[in-house]
Amino acid sequence: MNICAFGDSVTHASYIKNSWTNLLRLYLEDNSQYEIELFNLGINGNTSDDILKRIETECNPRQPDVIFFAYGINDSRYIPELDRCLVEIDEFKRNTQKIIEIAKKFTGIIFFVGPVLGDNKQLDLYYESVYGKKVFEASRSKEYDSVLEEIATKNDCKYIHLFDKLESTDFIDGLHPNETGHKKMFEVIKEHLTTDK
């Protein structure tokens, strides 16, 4: 069983050993009758724009049976120089719809792992723009999260809500979960899986 996991630095998670993707791989190896190949295709800083550009190229040689997507926080990042989010919400919607359409060329088993974010005290450490808008902000990120859930559900993909599952102590810096945070993410993801023993 080939599994592709697309995402950003939280998926890539080179900063930690027991990331949600590694925990998922180990769980599936122990609880599935299939030989598991999980390809971690997370890239630091990736947005829906980036994933849309590379999904087909990445999937073609791997021919995934299952695809996980975990993105959105970088899309919602406010860019002071542009006075807008890095990927505006309408473009984010279009990108997500196109990503699903491409993913369905390979498999009908598609999961969207909702984004996670620390509390405002942690996020306040990231500079605030001259427009008075924070670079990372929970309410803005929740908008993007809602879009993911809406489009995933409309397209018969499985959506995994994570936004309120982690606490401030589960993050290294407000953006990147620590080992405890990744374990909590994995436990929620695991509840949405059906595997053959």
C-alpha cells in the first residue's frame, strides 16, 4: 500500500523524531495486512500553490493508494508588503478543488488533516505588520480550515479536524508541534482510519 503525505513543515517535521507521519507509518505497519510504503512529501513553507504545482509529478512514480493532505497555515500567513495573505482565500479554494481533482486520478481514499496552531501569546512572538495585522492569527487560520473541511466534504474526502485538539504546551513555537503535539495529532488521525488487521 503506497501512501503519500503532502504538507508543510509540520508534515515534513525534520525537527522531531516521532512526527505524526512516522507514528502513522509505524501504526499501519503493525495493523495492516499490506506492506506499507509511506512517502513523506512535506516541504517547509509549502502552501496550496506549491502542492498544486507538484502533486501530479510526485504521485506519478509512486501511484498512491491513499493520499493525505495537511496544509493551510502558510496560506493564511499575512504578508505586510502585499497587505494580504500569502494565498488569498478564493485562490485557496480553487487550489484545493484542483488538488482533489488531481488526487482522484490516483485514488479515491483522500484525507485532509486540518491545520494546527498555538495560542496568541506564542504567535505574538512573530512580528506584527504596519497594518496592525498579525502574521499568524488563529481566527484567520480557522477560516482556511473551514474551507478545507467544506471542500473536502463536498468532494467525498475524509476531513480530520485538529484545530482545537492541541494546547499551547503542545507546540515548540506556536507553529510547530512538539512530540506531545504530534502524538495527539496522530491519535486523532488514527481514529479516522480503517485498517485490515
